[in-house]
Amino acid sequence: MNNTIYKLNRFTTLPVLLDLLERQKLVLLDPKSWDDRNDTEVILTYKRKAAISKLFALCFSHSSETIHHWKTYANGSSGCCIEFSARKLMEIFDNTPGLRHGKVTYKTINEVQTSFPLSEMPFIKRKPYECEREYRAIWEGDSPNDCFELDVPLSTINRITISQQMPEQVFKTLKQLLKTSSPNKVNRSTIYENKIWISRFG
């Protein structure tokens, strides 16, 4: 079985995309802002046990798009997905001091009754989230800042996909604007209405 990861998808919103295209930086944030309180509390417990001053994280998916990804992380007309080359992005991760990265492991409540290394805690999540196939980057260290910014050239981006909930004419305008700052392929998701799929039943 081939376990090679070829892409890392970042489901986010248009303001985050525009910031990335303009400044060529990825921003890792404090997990306190996450909606999943199970995940947040585990990270904060790890931070306390490991005596870490600051911890910032950024989450990706190493699978193809799903309704869950769009609804949870890129919902509405400003949602988008940035597909990165896994090889190029991981190379940057590897060369960034203080940064660790890897696949998230999904466990049931019973499975976490057994002991595991403390260092694995930030990469463990509850089983119901397994469909996300998450890949996580975390930075640990001392910092006066409330985030960690990572330099990422636009050449790491394979393609940009805009939510199908954005009106088509607005998408066409946005596509032209994005092409001026990024030579990468910009398209519109078909997850809510795929005409090829529908035609198969006609």
C-alpha cells in the first residue's frame, strides 16, 4: 500500500488566501481558538505537561475534498481550498526550527486508556473526526508573539479551489484577480453540483 502524501489541502476563507498570496506566509495560531474543545483541551494539557511556553498550530487534510471539510472549515461563499505540494511544504517544515509535523492519529476513548509518549499528544484526535485525514504542523518554543509566521513561496501551491457557494459571476471576477498574483490554477468546486455526475443518471 502506498502511504505517500502528495498534497496537503488547507480549507480556509478568502481573507486568509489573499493574505497568503500577498505576504507569502502561513500563519500558525494558538489552538485556544479551535471549535473542537476536545482537541483544544488535549493540546493545552500537552503544553502544560511538556512545560512549553508557546504552541501554535496549523491543520491540513491529506485527502480529497469532502462536504465535511467545506462545511466545517470553509463554509459560505468566501470558502476556499489551497492545495499545496506536500513534498515542497514538508521540506519547509523540516527546515524550520521548533516545528514538528505529521499525520493525526484517531483513537476511541477506550484506546487512549493505554499509555503513549507525551510527544504524540498533539497528534491524537477523537475517532469521529477520522474522515478529515488531518495533517498537522505545530511550532513550540518561546515567543513574544501571538502567532508563528512561516515563509512559504507561491511555488508550493498546486491549485486554488473556490467554494461553489460563491456566485458564478463573482467567481469569474475573483479568478481574474487571483491570476494576477498567482500563476496557479484557480477553479470552482463542484462538490455541491457536478454536472458530469448528474448527467450519468440522465
